[in-house]
Amino acid sequence: MPLSKKARIEIYLPDKPKPAYRRLQKAFENEFLQTFGGATVIKNIKGLYLSADGKTDSDKINLVYADTPFDFDKNFKALSKYTNDLREVALEASEEESILIVVHQIYRSI
């Protein structure tokens, strides 16, 4: 059977010990479960970045992702709108300046 071309959506969430962050992650897990039939969660990832003063800083991050049934190229506009909506929800529910959401093309063999 040939490979199928799909889109994967990944949300990188700060792992902070605050109820709002736990609720937000559960909401995204449930969104992906109900919308795409499943989700994968990888916890305790280390994220590194440069702070405004040029020093290296790190955060603990949890990754929530799902493979969609949609072709990346054919549904680019809809995927873009959907992920922008997810980002807006994340920004409203958290204290973050930005939330990284990635969409990329994957090839699956099932």
C-alpha cells in the first residue's frame, strides 16, 4: 500500500504547575481526540531559548500532537485558520507571550 500524505499539528505547551496550564493541555488533548480520533502527548521536554538580555534560558515543555486526515497542500488554508484559532485560545488561557504551534506534512504507512 502506498504512503498517504497527511498533516500533523503539534502544540508546544509550557509545563507549569498552574491549574490553568493543566486545563489548557487537557482541552487540547480532548480537542484532538474528538476532532481527529486521537492525540499523542510527550511530557518533560526541555526547551532552550535566548532571553532578551542574550542569556540562555530553559523551560519544561509538553508536546501535544495529532495526525489529521487532511492533505497538507490541499487544505493549507483551513489548517492555517484552525491552528491560528488554537493559538488564540492558548494565548488567552495562559500567561505566555507566544505559543508554538507547528503544522507539517507527514507520510504514513498504515
